Amino acid sequence: MKRVRAITLAMPLSAIFLGILASMFLIALTGVSPFAVLKTLVTDGFGLSGKVAPLFMTLGTSTPLMLTGLAAMLGFKVGVFSIAQEGQYVVGAVIAAWLGASLDLPAFIAVPLILVLSMMAAALYGLIPALLRVKLGVNEIISSIMMNNIATFMLEYLVAFPLRADAGQKAQSAVINRDYWLYQFIYGSRWGLSFVIAVLLLIACYFVMYKTSSGYKIRMVGQNINFASYGGIRSDRVTIVTLTVGAAIAGLAGSMEVLGNYHRIMTGFSSGLGFDGLSVAMLGLSHPVGVFIVAILLAGIRQGAQLGLQISLSVPRELGAVLIALVILFVAISDVYRPYVEKLLSSRKNKKRREG
């Protein structure tokens, strides 16, 4: 069991190491020192200096990644490779922007109401591909892509016409009621109450997944659906409920981005965070703790690339995306180098036995 856990942990770490190694090679081709780039990424992504420390900005940026990663993880747990988080994130954001600008209620009533209704709308939207997958056997990837496109086009229409606030060059909705803005610990950092909510959800998910009978059913369905059905688990129901809960969490991510950061929606609001959640779930080994760590890691890389590489070293910030893409690539081809990792771990274990 210890050997299996060691190998499971070593694979994503190996992917990250190989991704960084490949990135350093590409950086060297541009004539910039790879070590200077890595130092800048760490300093401007996780540093504690400055008026608003980069680390706090990274924590704020990681919040939607945690939630969309958690949503994707729930799909993985029931054996479904759903990529519908992008559309669900957009639906949650649209509902939050509409209600935030329309409601005239005390904040202590309006804010929870907006978050709950956004989650419900996203859950209903996520129920469609879940039912198509379970009841009709429709491939979840195809249905998810279609649902994402529908949500994106819906967003563009709404901000251009019914929800448009002015006749400016960029279509955008009205700013939500300032009383409904989620609290930020450090103004301008995007790190605030939404981060706390995301962490609490990750803790709750860990408890449910590994300490309750419901979590056991979810894991059994994902590992062997036939065995689960033979054991009396209603796999169809478990799959639908799990995917719907994941959709609600993705919708919560969108609504909290509106209430906590942007305070409105605009053209191009859909920024690929739903797809980023897939990367977080994959690199995080479909585990709540892994999702938490990887979300902060990826957010820090992007933060460092945006603040440091482009400004300090005149290196395109897209390099951060290249690094992340290379890490994902090495995760995808892990079967190629997995035997070497296993051999290395075995040799080190045997060496310790001989020395002992």
C-alpha cells in the first residue's frame, strides 16, 4: 500500500519536474536565463513583498480554480470525464450579475440568496448532460462541449442586449449593488471571503468522500460500476446526483467571481476557468487536498508570468500557460515514463534496506 501511494504521489511530481525542465529548455532558446525566469515566477507568484503581496493575489486567483477543480473531481470520482464546468460557471455568473443588480434586499438576505440561486441554476444546467449520459448513453464530452457553447453564446447575448448597462465600446452589465460585494481581506488582492468558502467546501468534500457511506458509494461507482450495482448501489442515481452537485459548485465559482471580484459580467467573461478546473483535478489526483495545492500552484505560475515575466524580463506571459500545458502533457503521457519512476523508487527502497 505504501509503495502504491508513493508511486501515485511521484507521478504528478515527476510531471511537474519534467514540465519545468522542458520549459527551461524553451526559455534558453530565447536567450533569457531559465534560472532568472524561475526565480521571477516564484517571487512574483508567491512572494510577500510589496503593497499587495503576490501571494495574496495568487490565493485570490486560485479560488475559482479550487471550485471548478472540485467540480471536475466529482465527475472523475464517478467515472465521468465531464468538461461542462465552463458552462456551469458562466450560468452561475449570469444569475449573480442579474440578481445583484436587480434585488433590493438587505445584504444578509440578498448575498446568500444570490449564491444559492446561482448554484441551483447551474445545477439544473448540469443536470442536462448528466441525464443524457446516464439515461441515453450520450458521450459526456460531446454534450458538455455543446452546453458550454450554449452558455457562452447566452452570456454574449445577455450582456449585449437585455443586461447591457450602457452604449460603451465593450458590452457589460450594470455594476451590482455595492452592499452585495463579498469582503476582501486585502483590497485589490481578490483574496477574501470567497477563498474561505472554497476551502470549507474542499474540507466538506473530503469528509463526505472518505468518511461517509455516500462517499463510499461515489468511489465504488467510479472504480467499478458493475461491482457497485451488484452490491446494491444505485449507480445511475449516484452519478446524476454527484454531477449535479459538481455543477452547483462550478456555478458557485462563477457567482462568487461576480460578487467578489468583477461585480458585473462583460463580453469575454468566460475565461476558460472551467477547463482549467480539469487540469487542477487531474494534477491534484482527484483528491481535495491535491486540488487545493495544485490550484494555488497554477494560480501562482500565472500570477508570476503576468506580473514578473512580461514586465521585468520582457518575456511573454504566455510562457506560464506553456509551462502548465507541458505539465499536463507529461501527465497525459505518464505511462511512458511510469516504469522508470517505479524502478527508481524500488532501487531507493532496496538501497535503504541494505543500509539498514
